[in-house]
Amino acid sequence: MRGRIVLALALALVAVVEQPARAQGFNQVGFNVATAAVTLTTTTEAVVITAPAVTVARPNAEVCIVAYAELTTGADTTAVVARIRRGASVSGTLVSEENEQNVKAAAASIEPFTSMVCEPRSGVDSVIYSLTLDQVGATGNGSSIYAAILVLVR
């Protein structure tokens, strides 16, 4: 039930954002929502969500990415690093900052993490971006229980 509510809210957010985004000159919008858990093995970076390929209609474009995830932290986790990368793997080019965000509660608590970045792209037909997370100091596995990503191209 929670998954359906979250999915409905995410789709409503996209519907609300799409028209103002187009008013700002964004001509392509892509999004994805994940409600299936993704395991973060102790301190190993993992992809928690990937956006579908979004068409780039111009030779030179600006791409803005907004990503969000909820993570149930593993034992001894002191911080989490959220990254936006090009492509669908942890080896993709880092686009965002990669700053540690301190956890605010004990292990096994649910923590929210957000990242946003814009970058110019040229000479590409489409773009794919992913949100990755990794735990700092963890001795136990964490679990991303929800994630969403929105890609805007102008």
C-alpha cells in the first residue's frame, strides 16, 4: 500500500513539475521511481535508481537532474554519500558533489538523501543518469527502500 501511495505522489509531482519545467524551456523530461529495495553492502557504492534515456534534441543542451532516496542505514553508519553519475553504473562520470551527509539517527533508521545538479551537454543524442549511495563507517548493510530521479533537458 505504501508503495502505491509513494508512486502516486511521485507521478503527481512529475505532473505538477512538467508544465513549469516546459515554461523554463525544458523540452524533454524523464523520470523513474523505485520502490523495490536495493541493498548497500557496508561501504560499497551502489546504484539505487537510474533514469531512462532522455532525448537531447539540440546540439548543445543543459541537463538538470534531481534525485531523492530513502535509506535504512546499516550498523555503525556515520554518514552517507549521495552522487549523481552519468550512465547506469558506479563507474559513470561523477556529475554532482560527493559530500558526506551525517546520519541523524541510530542505525536501521530511515534517512532521506537528495542531490541536484545541472550540467551542459553537447554532441549527444540522449542522456542517462543514476543516483548512487554509499555508507561511511558501516559494518552492516543498508537498504534503499525508495528512490526517485527526475531529468530535465533544455
